[in-house]
Amino acid sequence: MKGNPGSPDAAKVTPAREAIIRVRGLHTAFGPQVVHDNLNLDVWKGEVLGIVGGSGTGKSVLLRTIVGLIRPVRGEIQVLGTDVINGPESDRRAVEKQWGVAFQDGALFSSLTVLQNVMAPMREHLRLSHGLMKALGELKISLVGLPPLSCGKFPSELSGGMRKRAALARALALDPKIVFLDEPTAGLDPIGAAAYDDLIGELQRSLGLTVFMVTHDLDSLYAICDRVAVLAEKRVLVEGPVDMMATVDHPWVQEYFTGPRARAATAAD
Ligand SMILES: Nc1ncnc2c1ncn2[C@@H]1O[C@H](COP(=O)(O)OP(=O)(O)OP(=O)(O)O)[C@@H](O)[C@H]1O
């Protein structure tokens, strides 16, 4: 198993792959509450990385910190080689166009239609004609498996699963290199969740995306994740392929990856 990049033996065991996201010495806190303390993480180009951990271990905070919604107390985060914490704002703005984010609840603009939602990042970052943005928006919407009819619907007129797909279409609006997903299958029935996993896997392969996915869904981990990073004790406790997690000697990791739900997910894989 690959060690935490902060560990002394990391250089020996880390394969020569390109880190598209590199987090070093991250310290995040809300007042007196420390969420991350000296957290290190590498996300490899082209992988689907699942971020797991008990409730409140800081998975969503990590995602939100990487995409610039939360300012850490200290630490370094490089995305595509750009220092997004301490570098110039213009560099951050440039790299921001290269990622898309789909939040758990979709976080779609309720007063905009699905198509207008998908076109919103294009309006902000691209200088294209309305017709071209509309055509691109419709393309993204079909890419995530939504019917053309959904283009004119408002988020409140969609099912939960459709809202998640619409959020994904918006995350793909600018042809990003990296997609951040916060609990993408939460609230979906098992068939809907499996279909969403298939979609992510297919998009990752066809578009060459790197996917950073916060999840509690063991089925997703086994179905589409190349690697898993476990958050515990305010840091990345361990990272490596999902089928190696059962060998990790840590109570939470053992319970999570060898419990009955894990056995069911492995059997279904
Ligand atoms: N904006 C905020 N202000 C204050 N505290 C926050 C804020 N956002 C998160 N926290 C706290 O940070 C901790 C980590 O939250 P986070 O949402 O990252 O957990 P999580 O690992 O994603 O949990 P879950 O699996 O339950 O979603 C929690 O204790 C939470 O209350």
C-alpha cells in the first residue's frame, strides 16, 4: 500500500505518477475546532479517488478547501501545478476553469432552468455566442443521460437523481480536467446509485477526467474508485486501492471495510 505522502518512506513507495492535486501540511480550523492537522494528499491524474471517513472527519471541508470555498489556517494546495492558496488570485481564477464541482444537494440555481444552470459557468468564463453556449449546454445535458425535455425544467421540477445529473452537467460545462463530487449517490435508490456510478466511470474513461469523490457509498468505492483516501485523526490516515483497505490495522477502517456492508459490496462487485 502506498504510504501517506507525508511519511518518511513515501518517496520509496510512491509510483512515478503525476499529481494533479497536491496537498501538503493542511491545517483547517473553525475557531477552536481543528478539522485538519498536517493533512497530506496526492490525487493522481486520471484516477477516481474516493474520500471516505467517519461523519465529521472533514471530507467535505477538504473538498471545499481545495476548490477555494474555505480558507485554511496554513498549508499548501497545488492544483495542476498552481498554488491555489498562496498564489496570485489571477492564477487561481485560471485554474478554477479547469475543475467542476457537483455538491451533494446539487446546489443548482432554483430560479434558472437546467439549461440556464449549465450555461451559467460558460457565461462567467467563456466568450461565446448565446447559440453556441446553448448547443454546448444541451450537449452536456445529454451527456449525463438527461432527456432533452429536462433542459427547460426548473430544479424543483426534477427528481433527486435528475438534479444530481443536472449538477454533474453543470460541473462539466467548461470541459474540466477535474471533477469534484460531494456524496454523489447519497439519497439515490440502489439502482439509481449504480447508474450514476456507471455514468461517472464512463465519463472518466471517455473524457480522461480526474474524479475527487467524497462518498459513504461502499458500492461506489468498489465499482469505480481506483484508490481510496481515508480521513481520520484530522489527516489522511491511509490511501491506496480499495481492496487493500481490509488489511489496514485501524478500528474505523477495519469496521468500515470488513463489516457486513463491505462484504455485501465486495460480493456485488
Ligand atoms: N462552515 C463551517 N463552519 C463551522 N464549522 C464547520 C463548517 N463546515 C464544517 N464545519 C465542521 O467541520 C467538521 C467537518 O465537517 P465536514 O462537513 O467536512 O464533515 P464530513 O466528513 O464531510 O462529514 P459527513 O460524512 O457527515 O458529511 C464538522 O465538525 C463540521 O461541523
